[in-house]
Amino acid sequence: MMLNTFEKYLMNNPIRASIQRWYEAPLLKRIGGSTEGLHALEVGCGRGVGTQLILDRFGAATVTAFDLDPEMVKKAERRLSKYPAEKVSLSVGDVTNIQAKDGAFDAVFDFGIIHHVPDWRAAVLEITRVLKPGGRFFFEEVTRHALERSFYRTFLEHPEHDRFTGAEFVAELERRDLLVGTKYVERFFGDFVIGVAKKR
Ligand SMILES: C[S@@+](CC[C@H](N)C(=O)[O-])C[C@H]1O[C@@H](n2cnc3c(N)ncnc32)[C@H](O)[C@@H]1O
């Protein structure tokens, strides 16, 4: 689902970009390694900060990225216009129906979008489908613990049903042959789960 106006402000904000740059990306890289020379997909790219990090910090050769919200995709296009067209491909799209062949990508990145998807299990299934065997899924997710806090309930909008804890999210990945093992951490009293899974 789309973000409400307040969450859009929180996402399209230098503080959000700094958290992605200086905390989430380094942690994901420490856990899962680089994607040097590989083909990556970013689901729910928002305004494109993650896409830029996947290119510059993770070293991906190409990034395909999409978001449900055309306004976000326009922002991402502006941010990423300095990169050669063959390195970045942006579009409007839905993570529960990814427009790509089976096994199209070496890596998929999720910077905090799956908790916005009512049928999040379908999103996991699609991500598994488009990953090559041995491909990696880098995830940073917001859990039920966070969504139940009064700040989230008052100011932000999220699907009401079938929310996940960190352990439930990891269990669903494992059920779909996305093997996480010990390669994840929970942060801020279980509000966030961050890790990397490898497709069997
Ligand atoms: C919390 S924001 C995160 C944006 C960006 N990844 C970041 O970390 O700044 C969640 C994003 O997911 C997008 N989104 C929500 N549901 C989606 C879906 N089904 N498919 C693709 N993108 C979706 C929203 O439009 C929004 O841009």
C-alpha cells in the first residue's frame, strides 16, 4: 500500500537517507557481502537512495528498481539521472507481481517495504522466484512490535492483518528456501529485523 502524507515526509527526508547510508547499508554489507559486478533488483525503491547505495557501496553492475507509487519513481529518476541508462532501470511495479523472469537476479534488496504489503507472503514468494539459485536477499524490515507502537498507530498507515515479528519473517523466508541461518539481527527491542538470506 502507498504511504500516507506523513510517512512520505519521513521517507523523503535527509534523516532517512542518512540512516540508510550510515547504518543499514554498512550492516547489510557486513552480514551479506558485496554484489560486485552482479545484477540486483530493489523492490519498493522509494526515491532511489537504496538504488544509489547498491550501485556505489555494494558495487552492483546493474540495478533494476521499482515502486508502487509513481511519484516516488519520478523522484528516483531525478536522483539517478547521472548514472548511465544501462546501469539503472526504474519503473512502477508491485512486489507481489514482479515483471521479471524466474532467476533473473543475483541479489534482491528490500529497504523496509514488505511490512507495507498486505499479502507479504506473496511478496516473499515473488522475490524467491526472481532470484537465481545461490542468489541473496538483503532485507531490512519493520516488525509487528514497531507497528503496534502508538507513534506508528497514530501517524502512519499499515496493513492491519498478518503482521510479522522478526522470527516469523525469517521463518517465512526459510519456508521458501531463502536460507537465513544466523545471518540476521533484531534491533530496537525487536522493532526491526535486518539480514541476508541465500536462495538454496
Ligand atoms: C517505508 S517506504 C521505504 C522506501 C525506501 N525503500 C526507503 O527505504 O527509503 C516503503 C515503500 O514501499 C513502496 N511500496 C508499498 N507497497 C509496495 C508494493 N506492493 N510494491 C512495490 N512497492 C511498494 C511504497 O510506495 C514506499 O515507497
